[in-house]
Amino acid sequence: MQFETDIVLSKYDHSFFYEVDRLAKEADVLWFHMWDFNKPFGLINWRHYLEGKKILFNGQSAHEPGKVRHHLYEQGKLYNYYEDTPVQPVSFHANELVYKDTKWAPIYKPIHDEKYLPKKNKTLDGTLIIGQSPSTPFSKNTDMLIEVFNILKNKSYAIELDIIKNVSHQEVLRRKREWHIAFDNMHQDHEGSSGWESASMGIPTIVKLGKEELEALTEWGGGNPPPFINVQNEGELLRELEKLIIDRGLLKNKGIETREWLEKYHYEERIFNRWMEIIEETPVFNNIRATFDEHVLNSPLDLKWSTYKTRYHKVIWNIPQEKQIGRLTFLVSVFLIGMVRKLRRFSIMKLPLRAVDSFCWRTMNIVEKILRTK
């Protein structure tokens, strides 16, 4: 099964949670990316979906402040977190194998999709575009790139800078194909998702690679180093950018080599085969109580899902005895939601179903907060 668009979830807009509920029930494998499945998300309590499935957890970046379980990383308790559990930790980066028995997995990009192909007939004459599409500009060395760019601009080179942010992913890909040189980051010691996108487009891509990541990608490439231009500091960034700006032949050849490396070593089928190897080696998750944090097992609100045959949704709440005082509030909210849906049927001005659903789920979210504070 393949989807053309992502389901974007919000803790405050619950319009799409019913679709996630359906997919989570039907799935054989649940792969969590940097989200702790011990923690509910909005209306979803993930532990109700794990039984009988294979569970993978991408726990990269735990060493960075603010990331999942960073507090355990600081205390030195993170490494064995998944010991004796049927959860398989994975990481897209070899320098972030922070959990015990973590397996490295290559990042997927659909390199044969037309949006990821090199732009045909892109001219290297005239002004060159240097670009970056940072997910978090404050941590991806955007300020450093701007400083280096200004130094080169003051040397009268014909260059432009394109920092992409706050636009859709489709717009990111469209603008990125116009670039001549890409800068990923020098903060993490590994390439990011953005770097693989520009590399797929045949754009010379600059990034800082640490020893572990460089070795892992070289091994993935059959002993051939990865296609990225590896720089370790601001001086090297300035030097490599200036070389590419001056020597357009070098710029062209580096772009060709970058794309060829991906076509030979980092294509979809090979990546999926590696993923399937990891999945097949992962045991089925059958012991929930031995795995979850105690605070989750004893959480005051236990949320389960079911759905009507129509598009409308039904929520079943299991409220412990000490929460009896919240029952009245809960029943009132259910009555309110039912009335809103009935009024829509007879209203002259029909509200969109999505707007009605959003209102109803927002109401349930308020009720949840009330119940948790009782």
C-alpha cells in the first residue's frame, strides 16, 4: 500500500486520528521515528496497538537536548533502555547508535521520482545558487553558511543564497532543483534528509561527516566513499565552496558523481531490502506489561478506539474508580458532540464534515484535560 500524501497529526486538530487508528490496527509493523511510544499522542495511546506486531524505534538524536529520553542519556541510563524487550532500535546515522543493539538503517529517498531527478539542461554559466533547507536553522549552521556566503559575495563572485524555510515539502523540492551547490549541516556529524534530497538531484552537497558515519556509508557503498563533500570547519567550507564556484567543470563532474553513487548504491530496492532484513530479525511484540513504563501502565486515562461504519467515530473511555467525579463531565461532552452532529444534518448552512470532526475532537481533548486534573 502506498500513499501520495502524509497524514499530518496535531494534538489539537483530531480530524485524521481515525485514519491513523485504522492503519495502526491493520499494520504488521509499526516503526516509530523519534517518538516515544510510551507516550500517548493526542487521542492515540500507542500501547493499545503493539500486541502481535513487530516494533521498531528510530531513537536517533537522543544525545541532543530536548529529544526523546535525553534526560536518560544525561544520566547514563539510556543504553540499556530496551534490554529484554522485543523492540528493535534503529538509527539512520552510525554516530547515533545510542541504544543497546541498535542497527543502522539507510535513509530512504525515492531517487527515481521525477521530483528527485536532476534538472535537465541546468546551466552552470552565470549566477550560481547555493542553497540550504534546514529543518531547524539554529542547529544546522545556517548562520555560518551566511557568513561564508557574504565573504565569497564580497569577492564579486556571481552567486545567490537560497535558505528555504516555512514552505511545503513540494515547494522545497521544486526550489532545490534550481540549486547548483547544497549545504546540509556541520552540527550533527552526519548528513540529514535534506542532504540526500540534493544528492539525488545531482547537486554537489557539503556536509560534515564524523568517523562513524563516514565508515558506515563507505561500507554501504562497497568501499567507495559517500558522494558528499566532507568539511570539518568553517575554513574548509569556505575553501570547498570557492573551488566549486571557480571551477565549473569540477562542479559539473561532482554533480554527476553524486547522482551516480546513489543510483549504484542507494536506490530504493536495496534500501528496502536492508529494512526488510531488520524487520525479519525483529521478534513479535507480545509482552506489553513487561515493556512499558510504570507511569504509562497506571495512567489515569486509558483510551481505546473503534469506528462506526459511517465516517463518524466512537471513543470508548476506561476511567478508573478514583475518577468518578469526571464521569458527569464526560457524559455531558458526549451529549454535546452528538447534538452538534445532529444539528448539522438539519442546518441550512452545512458545515464541512472535517470542521465538525475537528470541533468534536477538540471538545474531547478539553474533556481529557479536565479528567486528568480531577
